[in-house]
Amino acid sequence: MIKKSQFFLVLLLAATAGAGEIPARPEMLSFPPLAFAVPRAESFKVSLPGNVPAYVAEDKLLPLVTVQISFRGGRYLEEKGKEGTAELLGTVWRTGGAGVLSPQELDETLDFLAAQLATSVSGTSSSVTLNLLAKDLDRGLQLLFDVLLKPRFDEARLAKAKEDLIAELKRRNDDAADIESREWQRLIYGDEYWLCRLPTKASVDAISREDLVALHRRIVNPANCVVAVAGDVDKQAVVRKLKAYFEQWKVKPQPVPPVPQPTHKPKPGVYLVHKADVNQGRVSIGHLGAKRPLPEEFAITVANDILGGGGFTAWMMSRIRSDEGLAYGAYSSFGILDAYPGTFRAGFQSKSSTCARAAFLTLELVEKLRRGEITEAELTTSKNSFIETFPRNFETKLRTVQLYAMDELTGRPHSYWVNYRDNIRQVDVQAAQKAAQKLIRPEEFVILVVGNVDEILKGHPDYPEIQLAKLGPMTRLPLRDPLTLKPLE
């Protein structure tokens, strides 16, 4: 029998023997090439009654199964004057009972099964998701389809959800980040765009159970549907179970209307929202982004990563945080969405006295990007980060089938993923520069500042020449009442 001291001696000798194989410096490490093949979408895809596409994957790692049924259609379908309907639907769809089960009975049944059943209604899509032990799948599917097709929308649970939502609205102005997000969308998309029509107390009070039923009826339709399943299942068996339920779904297919596109033309300039009780300002700089398909997608993705999307290796973080110490974080994003255009946004949070200086540095870095002053080392680091982290998109069977199901909803071809790494590899300095020159347009910049405006406008005594007023015409935006969204005096 080996004594404890002998055991540790063996470990020490083994460690010493292997120490000579360890390189002296990190840059001397070498790794075999990363070999990863994108899973074929066709190997997961099946068709359910009503031509509903489904992606199913067997995964025996854990005795669990997840079933997600997703739909096109979301908040953009809300009736004007009833803002908040989608959020309430997303809540009461699950909590309000289903089929023969009251809300409490549904809660207790799911708890007994140790199952999670969630409903969600976002801006442009909706979903019902079930996760439970594979042995309880039959009972779980019954509950899932009862919630999906026979929600009760209990009046008491609706009243509680409305109460909770109004309590949430009251806190709208507590955090400067919430104010910044709200006003940024208004400036970029316009007050009348669906994304900017937000709930008020009056709109929430006006919502009835019938409004939830009507929105549910518009969204939950086979013409708008896609299914993703992954877990400890037999693929053929679970497809048979799903087909049995979809055969009973006797609804006339009726696609939802497409997502409206923004028509607002933002006016460049500096916009200020005064919040007196903070000692830091939040600053966003940018304009409308783009939607797919976009020929320059991969070039602008790499360019933005170098500017501010790449964390501590990005220019904004390196210069504004590390070199100048003006902010804890400074980032940029170039939003390329499928349903409507995202936004290009460079932002940071800085002391009131240094907001202007950090804004000037951000604009300098944007111009540096547009001049194409990217080193080959920076380009390689950025491209490698996208290529080497790419397999994470497919790290589980569940993520894989959900990704392909989302492609069905948005209309993005599966070949997007097959060609992704090659498209990133093809980006060179010239391509990144051309994309930045075309898609990042400083002459259109909207600059939003939220904080103690009186202090921010003083600037920093060491840099008296750096003033926000030099960046364009300034407009003061009123802080809005959290319950009515009307300007406060």
C-alpha cells in the first residue's frame, strides 16, 4: 500500500518531469489547428403538419428535454393606446392557467414535475419553452400545448401583472441607463415608431383580458411557427408525438404582417437630459445601423470590433479607460438586425467633468478607423477572436437547433453559418476601412448625454477648449414623467 508521503512524491516527480516541456513564455505556446465543422441543418430538420418546420436533436448527456415553439410576431403588433399588451401577454400566458387547470393548479403541476415552462413576447417574436425530465415528456407536452393553445388568462393574475408593471414604470427614472436607452431610441427611430411607443399607466389600465386574447390569436398560428427540440429523446418518437398535437391544431394559417421599418430622419446634434442626482454622465454617439442582408456585414463587424467591440483589446477601451482613465468601460456596437435596422452606438460613462473629453476621444478614434489606420496585428487579433469563438454558437445540441429555428423565423439562410469563418478571414484592412467609411457617418451623429448637465457643460479645468458645444447644436430634452412619459416641468 502506498503511503501518503510516497503518493505526493510520485506527483512531484511527475510534475518535475513534465516541467521541461513547458515553454518559457506564453507566446511560445503552440496549439494544433482548430478543426470544427458546422453541423448540417438538414440533419436536424423535419416537417410537421401545416408545413411547420422543426429541428430535433438527440442529446443523451442529461435525462432532460427542452421543447421550444417560437413565432413571428411580437410587440410591434400592439394596438396603439394599449402599449404594454405584449409584456402582459408574455407574463399571463404562463401564469394565468391553461385548459382545465386553474393558475394555482398549473403552478402546482409544474412544480410536482420539477418542470420549467416559460412564455415570452419580445419585440418581433414570441415563444413557449418547456424543460423537464425526459421521463415526464408526455405529460409535459400536454401542459405545453394547453398553455400554447388554451390559455385561460385569469383575470386575477392579469390584475397582478398590471400592478407589477405599473410599479416597474414608477422606477423608470431611477437609473440613468434606463433614461439613456429610452431617449436614444426616440432620437434614432422617432417617437411614433413602434419601438418607441412605450407603456404608460393609462395604456396599461386600458388593457383588458380580451386584448391579450386578441394578440395571442394573431401570433399563435402555424403560419408563423417553428419548433426546436433537444434532449434525451428518440428523434422519431418525439416527432410522432409532435405530429399528433399539430394535426389537432385546426387553425387557418394567417401570417403576421412584416415588421414596420423606421422612416424618421434623426437630426444630428448634441442632446442633453438633466438628472441632477448623479455625478457621472452617460454618453451615446451614433446613428441608425443596418439590417440584413448587408454586403459589408463581416467587414463592418471586424471594424467595429477593433474600434470598441473587442473589450480590452479595442481602441476605445485602451485609450479612454487604460490610457486616459476617463471611464471604467467604453464600447461600440454596430447593430445589424434581421427585422429592422439596429443602431451604430459608441458609448461610455464618465465623470461629469470629463464627459466632453471622452466624447472628443471617441470621435478621434472613429476618424482613425475611417482613415484605415488598422495594423495587421489588430486585424489578426480581431479576426481570430471571431473565428476561434465561433464554435460556441453550436456548443450544445439545444443551442444548435434553436439557432437553426431562429434562422427559419428571420429568413436567414443556414449557409450564413457555413460561410461565416471564411467571410471573416477575407476581411482585410482595405475592406474594413471601406465599410467604416460607408456605414459610419460622423456627419449624421446624434450625441446623447444623460447626467448632471450643468456640471457636464462646465467641462474640465485642464481642458477648457474641449466643450460639447463644439460638437454640434445643443438641445435640452426634458426628463419625462415615469407614468405618463410626458415632459416634466
